[in-house]
Amino acid sequence: MAVAYAAPGSIFCKQLLFYLLVLILLCDACPKISLQVPSHLQAETLIGKVNLEECFKSASLILSSDPAFRILEDGSIYTTHDLLLSSESKSFSILLSDSQYQEQKEMEIVLSTRERKSPKKRHTKQSAVKRSKRRWAPIPCSLMENSLGPFPQHVQQIQSDAAQNYTIFYSISGPGVDKEPLNLFYIEKDTGDIYCTRSIDREQYDQFMVYGYATTADGYAPDYPLPLLFKVEDDNDNAPYFENKVTVFSVPENCRTGTSVAQVTAIDNDEPGTLHTRLKFKILQQIPDQPKHFSIHPDTGVITTTTPLLDREMCDTYKLVMEVRDMGGQPFGLFTTGTITISLEDENDNSPYFTETSYSTEVEENRIDVEILRMNVHDKDLPNTPQSKAVYTILQGNENGNFKITTDPNTNEGVLCVVKPLNYEVSRQIVLQIGVLNEAQFSKAANSQAPTMCTTTVTVNVKDSDEGPECQPPVKIIQSKDGLPAGQELLGYKALDPDTRNSEGLRYQKLGDEGNWFEINEQTGNLKTVKVVDRESKFVRNNQYNVSVVATDTVGRSCTGTLVILIEDTNDHPPQIEKEVTICQHDKDYAVLEPVDPDGPDNGPPFQFLLDNSATKLWTLEPQDGKSAILRQKQNMNYNYYSVPIQIQDRHGASAKHVLSVRVCDCTVPTECRMSMRDVKPANVILGKWAIAAMVLGSALLLCILFTCFCITVKKTVKKKCFPEDVAQQNLIVSNTEGPGEEVMEANIRIPTQTSNICDTSMSVGTLGGQGVKTQQSFEMVKGGGHHTLESSKGLGQGVTDTGRYAYTDWQSFTQPRLGEESIRGHTLIKN
């Protein structure tokens, strides 16, 4: 503090100095604070809040001169116990001191209460007070957020018109009074003054709907409740903040100018639609700083690129320090900063290239599936991605397919392998040209050059080795005619010694000959047939028969080849057909004939169908498409078997005759027919010429037998039966009796008693051996009824007799079964 002093003896200067000192003392004095409070204060009641910094900015000790009150550091004044203010005002002081500088100041607090009017009683005899329907003194009101006080702070006063005649008491209720937040507002019941006891946070409570009431002493309410809306005016006490949870964004390298990268957003908890929430975005810094690649829209927060020169290989990550500020970006607005990261996505804008311009390697001949070389490439793009993974190609020198190149997935190297054996005698050195590209397509960015394939040359030297015979080609084809007989020689398989280029010293053996048709010459390898070559054999497929041959040199090294015998088809098989067909009368009156020719197509259809003349009376044959024909009955025929002779020939005239057995059946499908050969009805059988001849011959034979029997019978009738003298010595034995009869007794058999011949025995049937040995038989059947067998004495030599004569019934018994057999044979012959 600067004080000006005047010269001694000057009265004017003394007066001026006096006034300056008074002014300085007035400036340093603390203000006097007056608070209006209720006459009755409860303990721990907030009666107000003062700004202590106006009196002492750095007070380290805050005391109250009255122990009934305590002071907090923010200036809030609370009662320590219940108080009843009897006088209209009460005062005390707040003592502020600084122990470091030994300064002390005092702030006076005056508590005042308003004089209450004496209540005027309402007597029952008085007329009832009419309740007013008009609104009583509603005044718009607003509260400032974060107000510094002093508290209690007067908010509003309500008054009722009924207070002119009666004593009215006022009260309020609602949020901030008897609901959360409690005790924020209170009203003096006598005056209607409403006070706020502390500061309010608008972000927590933006308005309060409080109801005011006016009542008399006996509880009568002359007016309706008055709604009071206290709106909290916003204070810019909240800085905006970024709400993005993701702070890492990506953009492809070499992208165009104006490409959108990301959008940042921010939140301000202050009142929407006001200047307090009008936000502006700005990029404070880019890391690395140069060159500038990004910009942000101040209102939307959209980040875009400002140049097409983003190159991941130069810098793959950028960081942006962002700021968001309210109050429309004014310097006095609240702000927050944040950092986001932008990563560049790799594009295939760099071609791979070989680390060497040429390579050389060697391999032994006849080696396969062997790795001979590895080649490295370099690529600036991101490793282990399609933009950097190499794809190798053999451009030249691999016309025979001896080599294959692949990529090692772990090292990205090109691996060159031999997949087909090399021959030192054919080529001793091979030069390959190999190119490399990436899996991903080359980027067509504006700043990228046209893609070029990097190439290199590989020289492969073939090393000579002592090798076994060669079977080249592995499959050899020769031709043979169909039906080639055994003993014919065919040209066999020939192998070569790669060193001498001839077949000397090689031995041949068969490995495979499925039908065992050939034998092989060990020296020449030629084949010789041991069976007839048949194209229609089951071992022939697609007109080809295969024979596997192995060729072995003197050391035991071998190779294997296959000899394919292409068999030329000949027309050696006529068309064939099934021997039996079925016609179901309920379905159709015809059968479809589909012959099959085992020969090839050139010797097969179209077929010609011919019907035998003997079958044309009952059947017709209708060719269809050269491959089939329809056998149709001319009229409905009985259910039976019919033999139909037909002839089928192929396109070259090879034919065969077939006797088709046609089954006419009572069915709808052939599988339902149950008729068999036992059901044949001979009435409808057609007799052929051979059947008729057999019947005539059988009849003639029968007549001859009957005539012979007749002659013998007549001859026997003119001769007398004679008995030999020794007939009494014979016994008659009867057997094979079919029916029951009497027992054989002596009375039933008559035995002659003559002892000598009484008749001429010259009627002997025959002689044996011309020696005059005669046989004779005489018998008499006393009782019959069945077929009897006579067992008699037989002898050889002179004077021995045997059976010579037979009765008619004996011949009939002999011939009748045989005639039946002949009849059956004739019937069978007729059928066939």
C-alpha cells in the first residue's frame, strides 16, 4: 500500500493525509453481511453462505465469535444447537487470521427476523371466507447454477389477497423442500418469502416444481395451491470430452485426397442448444509433423486426408492431438484434448525382386522329387501378407515339364524341384527363366509405377549316371484281328539301354496277362498267342487287351511297360435273343423282341427279322427301329406255350435261327404269370413234318406187332396142349398177386398123371444153339384175377425142355406197356 506524506507545517497537507488514511482503512475493512433467518433455528441448519475471499484470501484459521455458530472453509454457516431469536436481530463475527504473516481480520454477520403480525382469529359467527379462484401472485423465477451466495438467498415472495382481512400462514412442498434434495428451499410462514439455502447443480436438477399454500390459523385454505416453477439457469461449468472408445483408426496408403479416415465426437453436459454446448474441433499437432496429411471439420469432427502421398513404407503410423472447445471455440470456452492414432493399411505398391540376377545348380539324371535350388526375394511391403508373399513362375526352359517351383510359406523362398527325370544323353544343361510376383494384385495408385515382373536365370547342369533300361513310351499300342488263332506271333514291347540306345542284353517277362492268351519271347519281347484272341471276351475292355512287360538288364535293373493290343472286330457272332417271352392278354397282345449282338457297332444293328412260314398263320413280326421288333398274335389265343421259329440277321448278313417259346398267359405283367410246361395243352400243338413221320412209323410198328400176335394165336389154337411125362414132378408157383384170393391148395392145382408123352412134341417154339435142346412148358390157370408169373424148370443139353409156348394173354401183357411208351415218344417228338 502506498501512502503519500506532505511537508510539515502545511495544514492542507495534514488534512489530506488524514483523509487518505481513513480511505485506506475503509478499503481494508471486511464487508458487513446481513442474513434474514427464521426466528426458530434447529441444530445443524444452514443459515447462509458468505464469500470469505472478499475479506481474506489466504486465511488459515476461521473462527466464530459466537459458539452457537460454526463456519466452514467455503463460507457456509451452520447452527450448532437449536436457537430461538427473541429480538429482531442478532450479530456475531467471523474471525480470519494468517499464522504466517500474523494478519487478522473480522467479518460481521447480522441475523435479522421480521416482526410477525398478531394473528386475527376467525369467529364462527363471521361469514365464511370465500376461496379465491384467481392465481395469487405467481411471479416467474429462476435460479443461477453454482451461485456463490450469500445464503440463504432470497428467491421469491408469495402473498394471498386474504391476508388483508385475516392472518395467513404460508408453506411450500415438493422437490427441494420435503423431497430430494431436502431442505434446499424454505419459506417464512408469516411473510411468504422463499429462500434457497445452497448452490444448485443444473446437471443434477435443472428445475423444481414447488407448490405454495396459504392457510389461516385454524387450517382453512382460502386459495388454491400455487404451482411455482424454479428453473435453474445453466452455468458453463462442464468442459466437453471425447466419447470415442476407439482411438486407433486406419486408412489405406496411397488413398486419394479427401478420403474419410474417422469421425471423433464429444459430449458436453451443459444445457443443450446453448453456447455452452456449441463445440468446435481442431487438430493441435500431427506426429510426425511434416508433411501435413490430415484435416478435421470443425463442426462434425470428420478427419480426412489432404494429400495422396501417404506411404506406409515411409511412415506407417501417425498421431493426432485433438482439441474440442465449447462456447463456439471462443478462447474463453472450456476445452479438452485427446490423442488418436492413424495406421496406414498396406497396399501392394512394391514389386518383389530377386537378391541375385542368376543362379546355377546341378542334379543327377533320372532323379525325381528332389529339391535342387532355393531363391530369395526382397519386398518392401508388409511381411507375411498377400502384398509381400511371392508367387514364382517358370517362364522358359520347362517345356517338357521336368521342373516345378513352389513358395516356402515360412521363408517366402522359391523352391525349385525336379518332378520328371532328366536324361543326360538327351540334354546335359538346361537354362530356366523364372519370374516372381505377389499374391495380391498390384495397386493402381496414382503415385505408383506400372508393375513389372522381376526375372532371373537358373542354369541346371545334368550329371551322368549308370542307369538301367528305359521303357519308352510306357504304353505301346499294337493291333490284332479278332479270332486270331493260337500260334500266331505279334510284335512285342521293346525297351532300350540309354547308354547304348539298343535292346541288346535285355530279357523280357510278363507281369500281367489276365486271360493268359500269350507267351513272351525272353530275347525279343515278341508275343505268341496260346489261345484264340476273342474281342467279346470278358478280359477285353473297349476293344483293348493289356499285357504288362518287365525288361531287365544283366545287372538286374528293370523297367516296366504296358502293351495294349487293340483288337479289330470281325462279324463272328450272330444276334442273340432270349428264348422265352410272355404275352399278358390283359395288358397287350404282343411281345417286344430286343436281340443283342456281341460284336461291335459296325457288325451289329440294324437287324432283320424273318418269321418262319409255319408260324405266319398265328403270328406277325413287325420290325421297329432296326434294333427291335414286335411279335404280335393275329387273334386271341388260348393260354398256353407256343413255339415260334424266327431268324435274325445283322447288317452284314450274319444270322441265327431261334425257336422262340411264347407264353400266352392270363396276367397283366409277366411276373404275375404262373403257367409252366406242365400246363401245356396238346390240342393247339402244331405238327411238323418230322412229327408226322414219327407218328406214321409208330403206327406201322404197332400194326406189325399186332399182326404177329394174331398169327401166333391162330397157330396155337390148331394144336393140342401136351404135357410132358414128368409134369407131375413140377411145382406151379404163383406170385405178384394184385388182389386178394384163395390160398393155394392141392385142390386148386391139377397135375397130370401121364408118365409118357401122349402128343407130338414137334411144336417146340425153338431150339438153343441148334443142338436139338428142346424146351417145353404146359400150365393151366385154375384161378386167376391177376397177372401170374410161371417159374419152371430150365435145362441145357439134350432132353432138357424150356418154355416155348405162350398164351394170348401173355403177349398182351408184354406188348401193352411197350405200345404205351411208343405213343408217349411219338407225342414228345410231335411237340418238338
